[in-house]
Amino acid sequence: MQGEIDSQETVRAIQILGVNDIGLESANATMTAGRVLPWLQPASGEDVWTLWQVEYRDVVILGPGNEQLGTFNLTVSDLSDPVAYAALKNQLLEAAGQ
């Protein structure tokens, strides 16, 4: 999806990245193996998931000031479904001011 988005003109750039939860560090090597998706691991005491009220497999869409514009859950809406894929892509493009 990042490649598709990069090929479209938007007012603001879109960068997709993953943010792991504290306590799940042991899976970082597996999660990043063979992937190009940037993957962040918060330090202990920086509980991003709680601050953003994240559920497992949420995509949090942020605005230019890091304000939360929306959330899209990949468990509820599997990206192998073309309708779900298009919905997430459209949310990202809308947030970027396409």
C-alpha cells in the first residue's frame, strides 16, 4: 500500500509504520524479517498504545500535528478484502489532503 500511496499526489506525505507494544519486544525480529515497514519499539514508560487507546492491530491515522484523525482495525477489516483495503487507503489519502 505504501508504494501505491507514494505514486499519488497528496498535500502531505503519508508514511506507514508499525508501533509495537511494551512487553512484546521478543517478536520484533520476526515482525521485521524480510519487511521494509518501519517498526518502532517504545521504551519502557512510553506507553503509546494506552495514550492513543490502541487495540491490537489498529492502524492509527495521524494528522500533521500528530493528532489522531482515525483508527482502522486490521482484525475487523482484513486487508486481503479489496473493500477493506480500499477503505484504509482512502482514509489515509483523505487525511493527507488528496
